[in-house]
Amino acid sequence: EAKREILRQARWGFNLYLVSVAAFVVIAVVGATLLLRGKTTEGSVTTAAGLLSGAYCSQLAKESQDKLEHLLQGLNGLDKK
């Protein structure tokens, strides 16, 4: 049961990462478009927001994955006893 929960959380973490990457790409494209149209202020803000949100979500997903791997190692140790 615990292993299923770990796998479920891993899937959710992975899906969160994919959504954040997709959002980052969309925001970056919008920012690039605004920059090319001469709307530098809006483009800069949009690009910066995209970079920050992408970095945050990537770090969140990595931390979640690390915690899940640590828990799985602990569970595997319990199975061997």
C-alpha cells in the first residue's frame, strides 16, 4: 500500500513538472513575441516570470522526487527484514 502511494506521488510530481515546463515554454514564447514587437517592458516581465516559475517548479519536482526515493529505499529496507 505504501509503495502504491509513493508511485502515485511520483506520478503527480512528474506531471507537475511537465505542466510547469509547458507553462514555461508558453510564457517564454509570449515574452519573445512581445520583445520582437517592441514591447520590451512587458516582454521582460513575462520572460522573467516564466524563468522564475519554471525554476521553482523544477526545484519542487526534484525535491519531491528525492524525498520519494528516500522513502522507497526505507520501504525496501523494511521488506528485507
